[in-house]
Amino acid sequence: MRKRDHFTLIELLVVIAIIAILAALLLPSLNQARQTAKKIACVSTLKQYGTAYAMYAGDYDGFGLPCSEPQWHTNLGWRRFLDNPPESQWTPGTPANDSRINPGLVCPDAEWALNDLVNGQCMIIKSFGLNMQNLFEGNRIQAPKLARVRQASLALVWADSLGWNLTLDCARDLIAWRNRTSVGGWDTIMAYRHNNGQAANVCLMDGHVTTAGRTEIVNSLVWKNLY
């Protein structure tokens, strides 16, 4: 009997079908792993914001970042702890100006920020926002006294955002950020970038960072009445 040295068409189709089935089973897991890796990288980055915030308070009599001029992303007193930008980046009118930062210091899922690159720098205010609920009133410069905060482990300071500041109202809408067709520098929208668009990373005033869903962010975290 002659020995066969090739595959039949049926055998080849069976192998292709098996490979397709395995790929279909593995791709969701790979996508989930990729999303998890980005979320973890975002947590690590946001932790640096919390550390810089605490170091800033240590230099300014225990007060956190003021919620008026200078705005946090233009505040050199704080930015020197976060990324220590060279003075050339702070000249008005230059491409790498006061609202730009190294892409490594924004959320890996912050597409609005990452796509706005100029000279390798992206927009810091399209990645994370600072909590300004009941802390911003007209042109008054207000900053929380960290030692007086009653529940620092629940008091929100930073979170995924499309703009530079955060309020409780902006956190209530779970899908507002997904419906944006353009983002200006001053939009105040919570960005639920993680867990398939259901959660955001938040940094609390005691420095720890966690991933939280809308219900927890809106109902469990302390946004105002810090003292």
C-alpha cells in the first residue's frame, strides 16, 4: 500500500477550523490582559500624582494644590515634584508649554491626551483631573489642609478625567466621556476608562490609588465637606 505524504483538503480545513476556534477563545483573554495591564500602568502613574501632591503639601505648610491661579497643571511648585520640567518648556508660546507633559505620566488609555502630541509632549489636562468640589469659588485661591481632612482614605483628590478639574456632577454620568466628539482644555468629565468603560482610577488624599465604579465614586467617596 502506497504511503500518503500530503494532507487532504478535509484535513487541512479541520486544522484551520481548530486554529480559528482556539484563536476565538484566546483573543478575549488577550484583550482582557491588555486592558488590565493598561489599568495597572494607570494606577502606577496616578500614584505618582498622589506622591507629588503630598510632597507639595510638605513644602507648603500642609496645604494641597490651590484650586485657582496658578492652576495645578501650571503650578511649578507641584510640577517640579511630578516631572521637574526644564525651564524651556515654560516659556509662553512654545510648543511644549505649561499644559504638556511626558506621555509616560498620563493614563495609557487617555487617547485624547496621547493623540495631542507636540514635540513628544502630550496634554496633561486630558488625562487626570483634580477634585475641586466646593473648593473653587470665583478667583479665590483655596486649597485643602491635609491634616484636617477627616476621612483621607475616602477623600478624592485625583481621578481619570477629560479635563483639568472634577466635580461630583461630572462623575454621575457614566457614558458622557464616550459621547464626546471633541475635547476642549476645560471640560470637566470623569473618564470611566477601565473595566470595559465601567470604572475609573482614583487617588485619595492618603495617597493610595484604587479602581472604582460609578456607584462607589458617586456615593462612597468624599468629594466635599472634607473637615
